[in-house]
Amino acid sequence: ARRQSSRCVSRTIVVTMQVAWAAHNHNGAVARHHMAAQKCRRPQRIFCTAAPVTAETEEVGAVAGPAFDFQTYMASTAKQVNAALDKAVPAKYPETLNDAMRYSLLAGGKRVRPALCLAACELVGGDLEKCMPTACAMEMIHTMSLIHDDLPAMDNDDFRRGRPTNHKVYGENMAILAGDALLTYAFEHIARDTKGVSAERVVRVIVELGRASGAEGLVGGQVVDIQSEDKEVGLDVLKYIHEHKTAALLEAAVVCGAIIGGADDDTVEKLRRYALNIGLAFQVIDDILDVTQTTEVLGKTAAKDLASNKTTYPKLLGIEKSKEVADNLITEAIQQLDGFEPGRAAPLVALAKYIGYRQN
């Protein structure tokens, strides 16, 4: 019954997306598009709550497992991560800077990157307590990227995670500095607070995270994204943007968790392939949601890609084909978990499915 429901929901959501995108193409106006999307979205709310709430490790490829309570798992993980983040970045002098850091860092969010990091560590038999500083560092760098991405010089956004963006509350200067502080502190936190892990593995984690957040990762993808606005770019450039701006940090989360957990090189590379697939799928779904959801649902301004005339997967391929691309990426990701003990693999399987079926 669950499988039939999932297939039904998947077909329905694709139809919803097609209708919304058709309205946009026909009228060429953002406002009309959103009216159509809103009309089509209401019957689909069962999908948004049902699909990610209880993700099952049913057979996908060669991976099988018992029912997995994803909602409980994510709530428990988020609670642990939030407590660790609160402890890692306490309120202190200078108050304005630390208030700005904590405002965005503790603003909620799904904590997908820390969850991926911890799940990868657990998969290979690692100690979650030893991995927590690395998991927190992922969220620090992700938060930095959101603060900077929202700045007027970048995406110029007013809302993030359902409330005013950092620069709207603390000013542009303090938002920039808060992001800088979170970025640098992430590496300090890993190096200082990771206990019981060999120095060689800690250095490998720092190298992975540095690559993912710098010119060869997040920053490089952001640069190409900015330079591609108001231009017609092909799928190869769009894939580069998504793999670097978004997927790189998701990849680092999984790979670093596996390294801290003691995984051998072959296992690390297998999990890297898993992460690259879910990372690209994450951004493909983001592109779709940008044109099918409202600001209230997303927790950030909707239709920003349309307003900025950015190239997206729906723009190049249409929504149905984009959804197919995301589905294939999620399937390929889960196949990389073949051979792992199903109970330990369950969180990563569920996280992959959540990324493919999320609503915000």
C-alpha cells in the first residue's frame, strides 16, 4: 500500500509541476505562474508530509531493510546537533558579532548536512560523539554560505528559514563578518574538539572541507552562478554550478563522516559517489521548488531564479524531465549503499529519499 501511495503521489506531483511550469511558459510572468502553482499545490500536501516523514529502506537496487522512522531520526539528530552548536558558539564578547553568528546558526533548518555526516560515520562503525565537531562544522559553513548568499551583492534576499535574513537584522557589515567568523571557526572546531581520532584523519577531514568550501567547491560554483546570470548557458555549465555550489558541501559531509568513522579508502570513495548523486539531486529539486512553491512553504523568497534570469534544470529540460533526472540520481545514490548492513545504511537511504521528495 505504501508503495502504491508513493507511486500515486509521485505521478500527481509531476502533473502539478507540469501545470505550474506550463502556466509560466504560456504567460511569461512570475505572478501568473505562482497563481497557477498555488491552485495546483493544495491537493498535494499529503505528499509533502507523507513522503519524507517515514522513509523506508525497502529494496532499492540491492539495499533492503526494515521500516525506518525518518521523522524521529531527524528530530533526534537535529536536537543533538542544535545542542552541540549552541555549546560550540556561546554568547560572548563582542556581543554583536556572536549574536549575529548565533542568529543564523541556531535559526532551525533541517540539519541535513550534519545528519549525513553522522549517518556516514555510523554506517562504517564510527563513534558519533567523535564525529559531532565535524558535523557541526558542516552546519557552520553551510550557514556562512546562506548569510553571504543572501547579501545585496549576491542574491539580495530578505528571508531565510522563515525570518529576516542576517543582514536585514544586523546590517551588511556584520553579516559579512558573522559569515567569515563561522567559516574560520568551523576548521578550528574540528581541529581542537575532535577527540580520539588520529591526527592523520583529522587533517584529511580539514582538507576535504577546505576544498569543498573554497575555489574548487562552494565559492567556485557561486562565482560561475553569478557570471551566468542573464546568459544562456548549457547543461554542462549548469551541472558545474550545482556540483560545486551545492553538492560539494554535501559530499564533504558524507566523506568526512566516513573518514572520522575509520572507513578505508574504497569505502570513502563509494560513499563519495553516493554523496555526489544526492548533492546534484538536491539542487535539481531546489530548482523545481523555486518555480512550484511559495515563499511561505520554502522559508525563503520563491521564484528568485526566475527573477534573476538564472539557468535552471526546469528552464533547460522542463519540470517532468528534471524530476526524472533527480529520481535517477537518487536511485544511483542508493545503489552505492549495496553491501552495507541494511540497518546501518537505513539513515542514508532515507536521507536520499527525503532529498528526492522534499518540499522545501
